[in-house]
Amino acid sequence: MDLLARITQHFHDSIQTKQQALNTIAPGIAHAAEAITRALLNDRKILACGNGGSAADAQHFSSELLNRFEMERPGLPAIALTTDSSTLTSIANDYQFEEIFAKQVRALGQPGDVLLAISTSGNSPNIVSALHAAHERDMTVIALTGRDGGVMSDLLANQDVEIRVPALSTARIQEVHILVIHCLCDLIDHLLLGQSHE
């Protein structure tokens, strides 16, 4: 096995997936950044959730808002719903795993808040439940999906935004999701503070 050739192929595939996604998802990224910024300017907060690598992405996004991205600014209110093991396990134990994020959304979400819901397939049952809970709380949903958008794509309301990566590989979709998160952080800072990162 030629390891260098395999590494090179991964890089080429990742680059190609990002290039193919650009025109498709750029408008959604812009709309999502505007929706999140509008919520923040109205003293609302951002909740984020996902499973596995998407859980890490939810935490990544939350940390970039709460702390800082590439410029100094006050922290922005964001909560990753993936981090509290006692809450997650108690909900999964007392009810079902499908409810681990939805119950948190119902408890913490307020009208005007935003839920960043991440699922590479768009079919994760606990993310779908969180989406329903967000709508119950009159929240806007930003859905990061892939493939055909799955169940989530059909459940989105008019004010929601779907950023769907047109790829089949979970790894490639997640790599684009990370880039989307960095774009959102940059655009939010730019919209809030009127400065770009050079």
C-alpha cells in the first residue's frame, strides 16, 4: 500500500468536495450568519447539537462564539448541548436517547434563539427531535446536513436555513461542516463588528 498516494487522494477528495459545494451552500451560509447575528443582537442565544464528530463540531462552534474566533471581542452566548454527561445520561436512562437534545432545547430554548442542528445524514433521530423541540419553542433552526438532507430537510420551516453538503462520504461532509463553521464565525464577527480578519 502506497501511504503517500492514499494521503494525497484524501487531500484531493476533500478539496474537490469543498469546490463542488461552494456555489450550492454559500447562500445558505450567508443566510445562517445573518440569522444568528440577528438573534445575538436581540439578546438571544445559540444552542448547538450533533452526534460523534458532529458533537465535536457543535462544541467547536460554541467555543468559538463563547471565547473568540480570530479577533478580540466580548463572548457571545452559545451552548453546546453535547457536553454535560450527567444530563445526557439521565435523559437517555429515564426516557430515551432520542430525547437527549430535545429536552434540553425545551428547557433552555426561548423564542428567537437559534438551534444549530448538525447531522451528516439528516436522519439522526435525536437531532430530528431537537428540531421539533426548537420549533415548539419558536426558535430558528440552522441545519448542517449532507447527502440528500434526510428527514431534517423536509421538516424545516420558512425561517430556517439548511446548509446541505452535496457529498456522500461522512468524512468529506464533516470536513465541509468545519469550514462552514469557520465561515459562520468569521461572518458573525464581521456583521457584529464590521471588521474582516486579515
